Amino acid sequence: MLTNDFAATLADMSMITATLAQGYVCLDKTSGNTHAEFNLTVTGGTRRFSGASGKLSVVVDTFPAGDHMSVETGTIKGLIEH
């Protein structure tokens, strides 16, 4: 289930928060592979992201690796302003 909220904590413990503007997930029932694309609106965060705004584009691909495990690859692109 998708919600409108997104948060990520980085290595320096700064958190960035965003809301989902639009997105989709595609599942290949035969292979179990998934592909997802999301557009996010940055709403702020903590530390270096306090007061931040902007837009992010997220692309993620997931591939089954057996025993309820998966391999994920992805990119995050965008502009974050202070």
C-alpha cells in the first residue's frame, strides 16, 4: 500500500521528508521483478534539511534473490533548496 509520506535518514542522521506527488509500481508476476517510479515534493526535514523544499524523482527496480530476499537498485534525482 502506498501512502503520501516519505522520509529518509542519511548517514549524518539528517532526515529529509516529502509527500508523494505521483507514482506507480509495476509487478511482473512471472519473474517477480518490480519497477517503481515516484515524484516527491520535499516538505522539510531535520538538521541540514530543516526548511528544505524541492522536487525529487525516485526510480527503483527490485529482483527476487530467493528465500524472501531481494536485490534493489535505484536512483534519486532532483533539486533541494534551502
